[in-house]
Amino acid sequence: MNPAEAAGPRSSRNLSPGPLVWAATIGSTILLLALLKQVLWLVVPFLVAIILYYALFPLVRRLSLTGISRETAAAVVVAGFFVVAVVVLTPTASWLAAHAVGGEEAFFRYLEAGRGVISRTLALLESHFTFLARTGLHDAMNRQMAEFTGTRLQQQLTNAVLGAAAWLPSLLLAPFFAFFFLRDGRRFLKFLGGAVPNAYFEQTLFMIEQVDTTARAYFQGLLKLTLIDTVCLALGLLALGIPGAIPLGLTAAVLAWVPLVGAILGCLIVVLVAATDFPADPGMVYAAIGLFLFVRLLDNFVFMPLTLGRSLRLHPLPTVLLIFVGGAVAGIPGLIVTLPLAGVVMVIAGTIGGIITNPRLRARHAFARALRSRRVTADLKL
């Protein structure tokens, strides 16, 4: 039989997302985000485990090609990752413990330097634009910043630290999840495929392959983009002479995983460091802002199309809409999860839509059920 004929007149592989698929994708994504919000303590380590899975999967596959079993390869790779993590995190934890006492003091020193930069910038603007001076923007902003950096900020900072400490135990589940994803991933996919009717088996395999391809391309692209951003930001900060260029670049690149908010927060951290270390040179602050704008333009027009842009084929309009909805529904984790979740949901919705609108597949399924019914009841007829 001709494969094109077997797939029916309109195979789901050739269908572009229609309005019903888009509506189902957006609605299902919002519903899933609302449900995930109730179990964020489990969603965050699960998301970290998925990132670890796609980061370590090439090593497991390479070991498997040498003749090592999948279980052994997964155990070796995860154990090696655990050893490297301990080696890296032990001195980091010691450094953080040694500087924890002065951490709050340093934070408020950076914040005060940021206030100085804003105050000088507003004063400069008011000296050039008289309508700004008449509005009293400089004095009003100074009052607002003084109120913000008072007791309320200290309370919010304490709550944030306590909240982060409460999340740490759940993050220990991430390596545990990643190990079982690497070891039993294929077994789980076979389990899912065995529960699908034979008429829909081909389309289901295609859907599983597309979901895995979409998720792998997204998360591996995210790691590549993080590495590229870290290198670009670190080189730029080194050229400017800002201390701690590599840690600052890595921090800003990881924060950029959160759309919109993360990039602004990463830029703010570097600006505060530049304002504190170069209090008499406001040009250093403006240079740091220019560096971030330049790297962000490279991200949007060069790096993202080469990494993330090929993984999620989403139109910009629903993409921006989903980002804002994800943040409103599930907060910062929602911002991170929205795009890969929408990409996976779109693949599933498109495949199911192609099956529902394909009369050939539905006819094959009905015929198979009729044959099975006749076979079961053949010896019961009088």
C-alpha cells in the first residue's frame, strides 16, 4: 500500500497549526500552568532535572554506543556529574559562608551606589530639560528610593532568603529525577506506545519523536545560548575593567532564562557593581548598560535564531502573550516553563487534531475494533 494513501488525504505531518490547534495550545498551556502552580515545589526540581537530562544525554548515548548498557552508562554519567558538582560547590559554599556576615552590608552598599547613579542621571536630565525640573521628578524619585530602601526592603530581603532556603531541599530531587530519565526514558516511551491502538501507532510515534525533538532542541539550545551570553558578557566586562567579569556574566546569562524580567535583573546587578566600584566614573555605568543592550540585540537577531529559534516554531504574538500569561498565572517558574510547555502542547494538539480530522485513520480504527469484536465472539454464535 502507498504510504501516502495509508496516511490519508491530509496527513498530520503536513498540517500547519490551524486556529483550533492554536486555541487548544493556548488554553491547555494556561490550564497546565494553573495546575503546576499548586505543585511548584515539584515543578522546579522537575524542570532542573529535564535540563540535566538533555545536558547529560549526549554523554550517555556516546557511552551506550561503545557497548555499555544504558543503565550502566546513566549511572556512570550521573555519578560523574555528582562528583564534579561536589568539587565545584564545596569551595563555593565555603566562600559564601565566609562572606555571609558582610553580605547584607555589601548589598545595601551596592544599592546606595545605584541610588547615586539614578540621582545624578535625573539631575543631569533636569539641567537639560526644563519641563522635567518643573515636575520635580528628581526630588520625588529620591523620596521613593529612600522609602524603598528602608525597613520594607529589609523585610522583603529576609523573606526572599527564607523562601530560597525552603526550596533547597526540593532541588535535591533534580539529580534523582535526571538519573531515572536517563536510565528508563526509552522504557517509559515503549510503555506509552504499547497502550495506543494500532491504527494510531504511527502517528503516536511521530508525536513522541516530535515532543522529544522539540524539548531537546529547546533545552540544549538554552544551554548553548547561556554559554554564548556568558562569554560575550564576560569579555565585554573584562574589556571595561569591571571586576568579577566571569561570575557576573554567568549570573546574568542564567537569569536571562526568565524572559524579560531576568535580563533586566541581570543588567541591574552589573550596573550596581559598576556604580559601586567606580563611584566617580558614571561613564562606566552607561558603558555597562550599552554592553547589555548590545548583547541583547545579538541575542534577539543572531544567537536566539541559531539556538532557540529552531526548536520552537511559535509565532511572536502568541509567544509574547504566553510569556505574560505564564508570569501572571505561575510567577517566575511560569515565565521559565511557558515556552517549552507551549511547544510540547502544540505538537500534541497538532497530532491529535490531525488524527481527529483524518477519516482514513478513524476508519482503520473502527475496522480494527470490528475485527477484534468478531474474533472474540466467533465461537459464541449459535
